[in-house]
Amino acid sequence: MEQLFDAFGIDGKLLIAQLINFGVLFVALTWLLYKPVMKTLDERREKIAKGVEDAELATAKLEGADEEVSRRVQGAETEAEGIVASARDAANTEKARIMKEADARAAQIAVDADLRAKEAAAQALKESEKEVARLAVLAAEKVLRKS
Amino acid sequence: MTGVLAQAGSFFNMLFSVPVAYAAEEAAGEHASGIHVVLKAEEIGSLFGFPITNSLLMTWIVVALLIGFAVLFRRKIALVPGKLQAGIEMLFEGVLNYMSETLEDEKLARKFFPLIMTIFLFVLIANELAFLPGVGSILIEHMGESVPFLRAPAADLNLTLALAIISFLVIEITGVVVLGFFKYAGKYVNFSSPVNFVVGIIELLSNVGRLISFSFRLFGNVFAGEVMIAVAVFFVAYLLPVPLMAFEVFVGFIQAVVFSMLTLFFIKLSIMDPHGDEAH
């Protein structure tokens, strides 16, 4: 065994030195290289996961907003239709009322005109009767004078 | 396991003959022109009686480079990644996902990620940096001998054995912590039937054998690569070593993967419920 160790140059001091070398390297690389890199990887993974989550949330929100918009537009349309319909109704009633009024007024005017015309005719008849009587008197006078 | 042992055995034979041949060559006084193959890392100095080998120095360089990179990189980490950060993140996430699948537990995977990743990065950089010009070729004088100033870290059994010990301890301790001492021990010392007893003993041996297989696999691959390139350079210094080096670069990567993945698999094995408890 001694010979074997000697042939390969195995020396307790060197062996321990190499153990320490590896130990130092192990500790140094763990603190300087592996931990920071792993931390960065984890951070990035977290960030990406958060980004994806945010995007999903935003998409959901957008969908909600779209729904809200269409719902509101529909509401507004219905409302507008209602308004237009009620306006049409009101206009129709108003129209009917105005027409009726106009008809009534026209009838009144016609009646008035008729009445006035009759009155005028009556008056004219009365005046013409007076005139005829006066002319008849005059004609009679003339006839008497000649005779 | 027996296959690994047999491999290691023949490997020993091959390796033991090499330094002998080298020693003979040295005795003949052809030091400068010979193939420089030494099984063990050579001492290039000492600090307060502590031996410093060329492999240890190279290990320090690798550790310093990795920590330096981590320090510089840490400052530039941002939520929106640059190219380098994106690449590193991809590597980390890939490894972590693979570990989660293997261990079937994300928490456990996160706990073991630093260990597996450090083994991978350390072995990878240690293996690949060894191909830099100057490693193995710059010689310095030490105690009257000229020895290479730098040597591939994994071409020193001290390093690979240290890694194997760490891996072994983590595997066994994890088993004990996750399953509890008696349940874990019951995997290996089982008196329920003779067959189970023998199986348990074999598993125990194979667990301890991992220390050898882990350390010698990495050491053998890297060292053999060095020897192969050294021989190729000795015969034809130009062009011929290029494909061999390219292959060794690949081997360096594969060994890093193998060491870290086997550690992962053995962790998974150690936390699995003992046989018999499962509903088959």
C-alpha cells in the first residue's frame, strides 16, 4: 500500500490541499455564481409569470369593457327608439288635434260667412224693395202729371 | 464493478512499467531528449515545509481563474441577459432540469446543483487548461532536476482522489440523511435472506470501490492522454499531435461530464428506497 501511494505520489498534505481547493471553489462559486444566477432566473420567471397574468387580466377586463359598451349602446338604442316612438305619437296626437281644430274653425268660418251672406242678401232685398217702392211712386207721379 | 477493477489492474501494469523505463532512460543520461513521463506530480518548491507540486500550482490557477470569472461575471448579471449570461443560464437551467428529472425532486436538485456544477466546471477547466502551451513544457530547476512548472491537475492522483472522497462522502451522507441511518445501513447489511446478505455486501464493496473507480478513471484518462501526446510529439512533433490533442480536448470534456453525472446517479441510488420495500 505504501509503495502504491508512493508510486502515485499520494501525499496526505497534498490530498488535504486539494480537498481545500475544491472546498474553496465550491463555496466561492456557490456564492458568486450559482446563487446570483439562480436568483436572476427565478426573478425573471416570476416577472414573466406576472406579465402573463397581467395580460390575461387585461384581456378579461377588455372583454368586460366591450360587453359593457355593447350593453350600453343597446340600451341607448332602445331608449332612442322609445323616444322617437313617443315623439311620433305626440306628433300624431298634435296633428289630429290641430286638424280637428282647423276643421272646426273652417266650419265656423263657413257658417259665419253664410250667415253674413244671408244677412247681406236680406238687407239688399230690403233696400231694393224700398228703391222699387220709391221708383214706383215716382213713376206714378209722372203718370199723373201727364194726364 | 469487476470490469472496472480489471481495467484498473491492467492499467496499473501499464503505468508501473512506464516510470521504470523512464528511470532507466534517465540513468543513461538522456534526460533532455527522452519522453518526459512521470506518474506522480513533481515537487517544484515548498512553503513552510509544505510541498508544492506542479499539479497543485495548476489547480490553484484553475481555482483562481474560475473564482475570478465568477467575480467579474457577478457584476454584470442583469434581468435582461447578455449573450454570455444567456449561455450560462442555459447551461445552468439545462443541468438543473436534468438533475430534477434524475432525482425526481426539484428541491433536492437545487440543493445538489452547486456540487455537481462545481465538479463539472472544475474538472472541465482543469482538463482543458492543460492544453495551453507552456503546461508541461516550461521547465524549472528544482533540487538539481529540471521539472515541468505546470502539470494537468487531474494528472495527479491527489486531486482525483480528493474529488472522489468528496463525491463518496456526499453520496453516503446523503443516503444516511435522506433515508435515515438504519434504513440506509440496511441496504448493505441485510440478514433477511442469504441472497440479500450477499447482495448487500457486494453493494457495500462496490460503494467503497467507487473511491478507486472515480479517482483512477479521471486520473487514467488525463494521464494517458498526456502520455499519448508526449509520445506523439516525441516521434513527430508537427501535425500528428493535432488530432490527438483534439481528441484529448474531447476526452477532457467527457471526463468532466462523467465525473459529475456519476456523482449525480450515485446520489440518486443512495436516496432510493432499499430493494424489497418497493412494490415490484
